[in-house]
Amino acid sequence: MAASRVVLCACLLVGAVAHAERRPVAVIDLSGDPAAPAVAEQIKRELTNHEALSRVLENEPLLIGKLLEDEDQRALDDARNEKEHAENALADFKFAEAADHAVRGMDWLNNAHPAGALGLYADLAFVLGQAKLGEKKPDEAGLAFAFVHRLQDKRRVDPSRYLPEVVVAFAKAQPAPATIALELRGSGRVWIDGVAVGEGDGTYKVGAGWHVVQLAGPDRQPRGIRIKAPVKEPIEIEDAPASTELKIQRARLALARAFDPADRANAMKHLAELTKVKDAVLLVSVNGKLSFANWRDGATGYDAPVFTAPSILHPENPSEPLDWLAPRKELPPPPQKQIVIPPEPERWYQKRWLQGTVIGGIIAIVGGSIVWAERGTGRTSVNTGTGFADGTASRPR
């Protein structure tokens, strides 16, 4: 029993070591092709029994299928809805109601990614400025219009579409210079008025008036607040870490949208770190055809991670995308079969003992026949020496 247990443990240990030596490969769909998920499954089945490579077991489904939809979609939709209500209220001269809708719309965008929400934020601030003019609050209108300038410094008002007082007030409202210290506490990249200005805790210079301060980044969810400088107390923005699943989805989306080689390399590196791989098969679309490319960190002969050029994918050969990552070993030629001709069975007349017996019998018969012939009648010719010298008999006289 003890010996069998030792053998079993040894077998399990050898199996575990062999499995650990197989390199995990991420199969990542960036193509948007409806056929890609089925092809990806074929490649993953090849990885299951591959001698050198293995599948990614954790978060694997996040790498295939539909890409992450816009995280900010709900916030953007709600903000657009508020903007529509605000503009309708302006048209009906309901200025206070318009202002309320504009403020609610901006509040929705505080927790959206800064770059994607910037234009809509400026639109709502512009509606707020018009509403404040309608309420006969020029100072507040000026602050709102200056805020628009901060968000979109090249924005201009079309005189053919807006009242003269709006055009004049907007042109007059200019943002104050950044001379006020704003202390911020929080983690992530700091965005003020849609511009990245630093990382995490710190003190930042702003001008008097309205600002939107946000924290965002690949490892957290965006959070922000709208403030009116100067502010006496430090501003604290809550920490909102992104889940691993969300990070992977973001990195995959960034990789799919990357056109610049540097951006593509950074996105792939980040995704590889999240999935704990150094090898990947990327499914891409080239001229409308489903193709694949390989990525490897630490490829032989290269100092940096490497992308291969895309190749057309052949679904009937699902192992093809793995050949560059782990070239197949050339098997030795099969040994030639030696044809062995069995000896013919020995005939009865070829047997040595039989041949000896027959030959012996023949010799005996021949010898016996000679002896018998010489004895014949029983007489013999004998030379006694009394005859001629030549051995003939002497005649009688």
C-alpha cells in the first residue's frame, strides 16, 4: 500500500510539472466577425491537448464575442435627455426649469469618462448660461459661459441662431487665470475641465469660477464633482476601483480600437498582464476576411514583445494560429519494416538421417552384390610357379 501511494504521488507530481510547463495562450477576438467565436472555440480545443501550450482558464469568456459597450452610455443618454428638456423649457421661457434640467444633466456627466463627455458638458453649461440670462442673473450667466470657454475654448456663438444679448454675454465671459490652489485627495488620473493634469493626491492651480474635477483611469471607475473656486476645504473624491473583469474588457476594447503601433503595444501589454499570459492569438478582420495574428512577449531573437503580420484564417486548420508560438517538432521517419522470409519446411527426402540411412543401404547392397558375383561357381585360377615364366600353363608332352 505504501509503495503504491508513493508511485501515485510521483505520477501526480510529474503530471503537474508537465502541465505547469505548458504556456497559457489567450485567444482574443478583436474582429467583430460573427464567425469568430466559433473559430476561437476550435483554437481553444487545440490548446486543450497541445504539448507545449494551454488555455487561459480564468476570465476566458471576456476575450471572445461582443466588445464592451460604452460604459458611459446611460450617463450620456440621461444627460442628453436633460438637455432636451432644458432647451424645450428655454423655448417656453421657463428659465428656472431650464436651469434645473441643465444642472441635472451636468451631474450625470460627473461620473462619465472626461474625454467622451466633454462636448455634452459644454452644451449643458451653455444652456445654463442662457437660462440665467433669462432669469436676469448676468453674473451667474457669466460664470456659466466662462465655464463653457474652459471646456471648449474654440467655441463660438452663431449670431443667426441666438439673441444678441446671448452673443455679447458669451463673448464677454472669459475664464480667469489659474491662480487659486485646489487641494485634491483621491486615487487615479486627475482631470480638470476635461484636461489630464496629474495623478492622485495633490494641489492644482485653477481660476476662479466653475470647474469639473474628475478622477479616472484604467484601474478605476470615473468619479467627479463640480466645484466653484475658490474652495476652502480639500476636495475628496471617492475611490471606485474597477473589477478585474471590467479591466480586461477595457483593455480588449482599447486594443481593438488602437491604430497607432505604440497604443497597440501598450494595450496588449496591459491585457497580457491582466490575463497572466505571454502568448496570444488575435482574431482580426483584414479587408473583410477573418484573419489571425500572434503576439508573444519574449520571442526568441527579439528584445521586445512581438506582433506577427496578420494571416488569413483557415477554419479547417485550427492549429495553424499556434504554429508560430510553438513550432511542431519534426517526427523521425518511421522505421522501415524488414521483410523476413520464413525458411521453407524441410522435405522428407532432405532429412539428414534419412539420407544417411539410404546411402548406407545402397553401399551395403552394392558391396554385397560384388562379393556374391566373385564367388559365383566356387573355382579360382591359381599360378603355382610350375608353368612358363609369363604365367601361362605348360602343355603336356
